[in-house]
Amino acid sequence: MSLRAVDLHKYFETAAGRIEILRGLDLEVAAGETLAVLGESGSGKSTLLSLLAGLDAPTRGDVEIDGRSLGAMSEGELAAFRGRELGIVFQQFHLMGGLSALENVALPLELQGTADALTRARDALDQVGLSPRGDHLPARLSGGECQRVAIARAIVVEPALLLADEPSGSLDRRTGDAVNALLFDLVARRGTTLVLVTHSQALAEACDRRLHLEDGRLHAR
Ligand SMILES: Nc1ncnc2c1ncn2[C@@H]1O[C@H](COP(=O)(O)OP(=O)(O)OP(=O)(O)O)[C@@H](O)[C@H]1O
Ligand SMILES: [Mg+2]
């Protein structure tokens, strides 16, 4: 699934005035490509991912997925795209607090009406090493465990597009490496397009391409 951002602008109105986070950002990612987005804290990396996911609308400009403009899609079409094609690992995980780890992972499959949702969710939890925690609510999991549940939830649908915001940021080196290997395994098996935000040079080096978000635009270095 190819991804394109054209002249993307994102401004926020705050009490202190307007802040311009993205200012004419252009981006093209080919189907099956892996891209690392680097940049200082506050540069707009998470903001960019939410625009690429169609979770927030740009102030100006557009995002195209396989040549289709997100801005031109109805809410229903956007929801269908997100449900079927998109996996997203949020920086703050955004797990459902009332659902167990296993139920969180099964949710995207159940929303699609997949018959073997729980079986596949158990397998995904197993892949991130969390089988023994399947019954726990997020409040009873550690930060790194929540992050792994979020990763399992993103990969369980085998998405065509995977957006991951510091996917191993809360994990120790060994666990982080194992989890990152799962993301790249999905890319290799499924041809998934991967855009990940990371502060890790090693993880960035594992991607096909690296871009730096600075002054509201992406720069090659
Ligand atoms: N809804 C909002 N209203 C006002 N300002 C916002 C909003 N969302 C984000 N911002 C501001 O936009 C800037 C970019 O935020 P963003 O979360 O995209 O940064 P980031 O590059 O992901 O940083 P980090 O590396 O710390 O995660 C920040 O200064 C933030 O305060
Ligand atoms: Mg961020």
C-alpha cells in the first residue's frame, strides 16, 4: 500500500496563539517500503502519524493511500480503511481499559467479524511473549507489557500499512529487538508498508529509508 502526503500543514490554535507544527510537508512511501521518521521531541512526529492514519485532518494539504485521497473519503470509508488495512501502535498505546489484554488484541478482528478472532489474538499475544497475561486488564500490566499488547493488536490484522510510534520505546533492549523483529517479519511476509517513529539509530538503520522531521518538513540527511 503506497502512501503520499502532499503539502501537508497542521496548525493548532492555543491560548498563546497559533502554533504551526507541519508546514508544507511532502512524503512518498512506496508499497512494501520501510521508513524511519526521526526528529526532536515536539517536532510533530506523532502529529504526522495521526494525519497519515486519517485520525486527524490536516489544516491544509492531503494524504493519499494507494492514490486515494483520505480527505475525500466519507467517515464510513475511512473507518473501513482503518479497520481492514491499517495497524497503528500509538505512543501512549491507547488500550481499552475495560478489556483484558487478549480482548484488546482480538478487538480489531472482532470488528471485522473474523470467526477465529480469539485464536489469532492468542497467537499474537504469544508472539510478543504475553500469553500468561492474557486475562489482565491494562491497569494491571507494566508499561512495556501494555506496549507489547498494543503491538500485538496492530499486527494481528496483518495490515497493509503499519504506523508505529516508538514501538519499542518502553522495552529493554532484548525484548525491544524481539518485538521489532516481528514488525519486520510482517513486512517481509505480507509486503506491509511500515512507517515508524524512533529515537533509536539502530532501528532507523534497519529501515530502507530515514527522514528527519524538522521545521515542519521531512529532510533526508
Ligand atoms: N491538540 C493539540 N493542541 C495543541 N498543541 C498540540 C496538539 N497536539 C500536539 N500539539 C503540539 O504539537 C507539537 C508536536 O507534537 P507531537 O506529539 O507531534 O511531537 P513529537 O514529535 O511526537 O514529540 P515526542 O518525540 O515528544 O513524542 C508539540 O509542541 C505539541 O505540544
Ligand atoms: Mg510523539
